[in-house]
Amino acid sequence: MTHPAPPLAALFELTHRCPLQCAYCSNPLALTPPAQELTTAQWQDAIRQLQALGVLQVHFSGGEPAARNDLETLVETAHRSDLYTNLITSGVTLKEARIDRLAGAGLDHIQLSIQDTDEAQADAMAGVKGALARKAAAARAIRAAGLPLTVNCVIQRRNVARVAAMIDWALEAGARRIEIAHVQYYGWAIPNRAALLPPREAVDRALAVIEDARERLKGIIAIDHVIPDYYAARPKACMGGWGRQFLVIDPAGDVLPCHAAKTIPDLRFDNVRQRDLASIWNEGEAFQRFRGTAWMPQPCRSCERKEVDWGGCRCQALKIAGNAAATDPACALSPAHARLQALAGVTDLAPSPLLYRRYI
Ligand code: SF4
Ligand code: FES
């Protein structure tokens, strides 16, 4: 059997614990309780296996990865294993001393997310008070520690008009890069979709602001932006293609081709407690299912983009087309594209109550 190339990167969802409750959180609706999280030694073992497999990067995420007291130990283990280490954090609990310890442990990069530049709106989206000021303080400490910083802005209908202010916030914070990402409709974002999805005109206006800023700020800050699937004509290569570049390990040790893969009901996932990562990646049932192009239906099978976007997102195909093995409805060639467009038309004109992420 020929094995696939090793993954480029692994995403560690260290925990589902988080001080925020964002209404668009991509974590599953049933969050893993702390008692079921992998131990320090189990995460360290996963890191060493990834090194042996030829992985280059590890992203520490969550929930809030800083909720794990052993974060420094895990960063140090990854650093000593020659892995590039990135921390994806809300920043609200990160104080100067901890950031210095993480830098000392060999952390290479931090991605700090903001909900909004309007404090009241930021609080409303995250379900907590005063998060933005704490994020600004964390950004200062990150830069003082000499760590490169990317600011992640998650765009939805309540903040889409403030894209320019978000770019200014990232500049002020000393970020080298800003990722302007529209909400992805998985996890908690699905029940909140009508309240979160911005209308097409607002997305177009934001796009013009971003294009202008890209020109103006060339060489000062890199601006990444992806059009939301609901207004696209072709899908993105979700996760760079299923089982091609990334693996995700969830807090309990299940190994997933993408963070939302557990929404696909008939997939069986292996766990790092029971099987080694090389064999999970090479032969695991969940990774094999949609790897490559052999599984593809028409129109993907005879499409010239099939090795560009790999048929798009399996989880979105399931959600919208009712079949994880269908063409992603974000593609205009998909028979279910009209369903996605119809959903895009269903946005709340008045602010509606948000369902917040919580342990249920
Ligand atoms: Fe991509 Fe399939 Fe659409 Fe072609 S038909 S663009 S491969 S999703
Ligand atoms: Fe699962 Fe796109 S989120 S394949």
C-alpha cells in the first residue's frame, strides 16, 4: 500500500475550556469535559510521534489552550522536537509573565483573535465583559516578548462594517499579519446563522475596504481574507483537502481530518490512546474516506478543479446537501448550490438573541 505524504501540520485542540462563549465557536455542541482531556504525557507522546511522521508545525488551540497549565511544557516539547509552534488564543487570560514563559519555552508565533473593535459589541459576541482591553494588553506583552503576532478577526453581520477599524487595531497592536475570516458555519455558528451572516452588500463593501488597505499597507502588514462560502461561486480546499495536509487531535485524543468531522455520523475515528498516529494518518478509516479524488461524485469527478479544491468541504456538504460525499454546495456546479444561496438570503434584519457556547 502506498502511503500519503505526511501531514504538514497538526492542530491540537488541547481543551474545550474557554473563558469566552463566542456565538460562532466552531467547537462541537457537546464539549469534552476536562476529566476526559488527554494528559500531559499523552500530548507529549503525540508530539514525538508527529516529529517521527515528518510533521513540520503544531498549532495549539482549543477552546482556550492557555486554560491548560501544561501549555509551556507542551510548547517546549514541540520546540525540542523541531516543530514550528503556533499558539491560537483569545488572549484574555494571558498575562506578561506567562507570555514570557511561553517565549522562553520556544514558542514561535501567536495568533490572537478579536471579536470586534466596538467594546460593547465585542462583549456581546463573546458573552463576557472587558475582553477587548485584556486582548490589547496581551498584544503589547506578546510584542514586548519579541514574538511575531497575527491578529484574527472573525467577521459577522454585527462587525462587518468595522473591518477598517479592525485593521487599524491590528496595526496598533504591532501585528505583522491580519487574517480577516468570515464565520464558518459549524458548531455553535449553525443555530446562530441568521443572526451572524452578513448581507451580500456588506460583504462587498468590506472587500473594497480590504483591497484598499492591502495596497496602502503593502510591506507594513499582510492582510489575508477569504470570501465567505455563502457568497462564493467555487469552494475552498477545506483543510487543504481531506487527509492531505492537516490532522486535528481533539481534547479527548480522537484524531480527525478536520475540526468538524465528528458531525459526519457514519465516520469512525481512531484515538491516540489506542493507535499510533502514523497508522491513523496512513490507514485510518476516517482519513481514507474522502482522501484524494476516487470518492468524488459528478460534477467533481470530471472537473478540472478537482485537485485544486478537492471538492470543497465535506461537513458543509453534509449540512446543506444532506450527504458528506456530495459536491460542496458552495460550488455553483453543485445541484445543492441553490439551497446554500437560499440560506444566504435568510438573515435577521433586527438583532436576534444569540445562542452562546456552553457546556451542555
Ligand atoms: Fe470543485 Fe467539484 Fe465544484 Fe469542480 S465541481 S469546482 S471540483 S467542488
Ligand atoms: Fe470538515 Fe470542511 S470542516 S471538511
